[in-house]
Amino acid sequence: MIKGRTVSPVRVSKGISADRLIREFEKSGVMGAGRIARATNILEKAIRDKCTLFMGFAGAMVPGGMKQVVIDMLRAGWVDVLVSTGANLTHDLVEALGFHHYQGSPDIDDRLLNKKRIDRIYDSFMPDDVYPALEDFTQRVFPTMPEQMNIREFLWELGKAMPRKLPSILRTCYEHKIPLFCPAISDSGIGLQVWNYIQQHKLEVSAFDDLKEILDIAWTSKKACVLYIGGGVPKNYIQQAMQLSPKAASYGVQITMDRPEPGGSSGAVLREGISWGKMNSNAEFVDVICDATIALPLIVAGLKSRLG
């Protein structure tokens, strides 16, 4: 005889809320639905527990329509530290300048897109015209900045200069004084603009000074929660801060489509972090194997209902 909770059928009623659906997922409790329910529960508990929440933000999330979801999380005070790829911040800046990403097709002839000067991110299209506008904006803003900064300071300065008409992750982090780190900033459109500017002007952006800041935050946190959207550099940057902190993460949620077998960080399960001292052996954590553009909005919608 098997003992334990039964797998209850998911019941979907007319007009069901996101939170109600997630609670139905919890009654099922298995597979992807069960993991999304567990992720929502863990994040709710971590936020109520006043944890320092470190969020890693990788993948084509802004071109995938996730910008406002992240802004809502920042404004709600759920995220204490954001670590992003330079690409997501570049796309965030592009949209703040009034440009858009467009619905396209992954099956189109890329040679045709090249002729029409359209850049493809799977089935999200972006006009190549964004780059002259990006250059014009940054070359006007860079001279107003201090000549020497770390990356976090640079991104706050960039956020301060962002247009107010349209929402942006950069400006939200600046306004709410949320530390925003981007250790691979040179690997992005923003990084290219900095390189272009320093050919004739002085602007030093130190990458190593940021390490002290994120390590100090990790070191002084009473409890930590890690939330990884994708993996890559943002995930590892947070993971190494957890490794050097006297207290490993007490809570963890990872949303990824990558596999663990090749040994890369993006596919590594959170449990692996216990061996490094990055994840507490008694931590509550879950790996959600799902497209983040599906899982993240659903989880955030559930959290909004529960936390306001």
C-alpha cells in the first residue's frame, strides 16, 4: 500500500484566477504543475520571511515580453538584488527609447531579414534601426556621468538618464535603489557603446569593484533566497556570492530549459549547489523545467494575489 498524498485531478473552472489554478496544481502536486506550485509557495514564504532575494535574469526575456513582469516584482519590493545579462538591459533600453519588438516567425528566411535590416531572436523581431538611436542616446548621456565607476554605479547612472515616459528595468532599479549588477556588460549593445565612447573620451567602468558590493550584501543577509531565470553569468555571479557567504541560500527557485548532463551552470540543478556550500542543505528549493515566458508570469500572478 502506497502512503502519501494522492494526485488530485486539476479542476479548471470558468474565470479561474491564476492563484486558484496554481493551488489546483498543488493538489496535483506532480510534474511541471507541481513544480510551479512549489515555486510559488517557496517564493511566497521567502518574501514573507524577509529574505534578501537575489534574482538572476538571463535569456531573451525582454524580447520575450517579460520586462513588465520583472518591473512589477521590483516595484513590489520582492527583489533586493538583480543580476542581468547585458542583452536584456540593452533590449530594455531600446524599448524605453520608444522602439518595439515584433511578433515574427522562426521559419522565415534570415537572408531576407538581413536585407530588410531586421534582427531575429527566435520569433521576436527587432528593427536594426535601434542601434543609431542607441548610439545617439548613450553618447549624449555618457559625458554627464562620473569618469570612474563600478558597473552597478554605471547602471544606476544610466537608469537615472532613462526617459520617464516608458517603463524600464534600468530606471526602476535606479528609482528604488535596487542594486543592479551586470558582470558581462561588455558582452552587449550597451558594452559596445561604452567601447565606442572610450576611444576618444575617459570613462572607466570597473568590473571587479562590484564583487565587493554583492559579497557584502550576501555576507550581511540574515537569510537569502535565489531566483534564477535561465542561468549563465547572472546565476553564477549570485552562486559564488552564496558560496563565500557564511550562510548559504535558505530558499531557491530556478526556471530553466537546460539540461544538467553537460555540466554547465544553466542546467545545473539547485541541489548541486549544496556540495559547494551555495545552497543550504536544509533549504527549500525547486527546479522548474519550463519556458520562463510561461512559468514566470504565472508564478508572479499567483504571488500578486497572495502578497498584494
